[in-house]
Amino acid sequence: MITVKEYRGHIRNWEELCERLGIDLSLSREEREKEILIKAYQTWGYEMADHMYGMFAFALWDDEEKKLFCLRDQFGIKPFYYSLFNDNFIFSSETKAIL
């Protein structure tokens, strides 16, 4: 199972991705974009960024593989902050969430 742990941004080519990935266009933007992230990861894995345009930063947890996959947009418009604190990996697209 893949879960979205953190997501901030906007995927500009969402209509094209919904068509390619079989996602319902009537979902709310938040639900739709989370579904895009999950299905894009399942379809293209680490190359999913090659198919997405916009400004975004996110973290996905792959429960089967026990892996955390983090990605930000190609131009770095949306920030992605992270830190190790007491052996815990903390991440967010906003510094106030880490502090």
C-alpha cells in the first residue's frame, strides 16, 4: 500500500495524468492530486517526475517495500525541508512544521 505522507503544490498537467492513469476527473483537487501521486508512483516508480509538470513537494510511504520516496518539482519552486532529530527523519514543505 502506498500512502501520501506529505504533499504541497499543484500538478499542472493533472487532466492528462488522470486520463493516462484512469483517475476520476470529478474528484476534488486534493483527492485527485493525491491519487495521481500514488498511481504515478505505482506506474512509473522513481521516473514519475518525468511525467509531472507543476510545483510540488511530497513524500510517499511504500508499505510493502518499507521505503520513503520524496520528490520536489524539477525547478525547486516548492521547498522540501528535512532533518534528522533523535534518530527520526522529519520532513515538510514548511519550516514551521519541522520546528
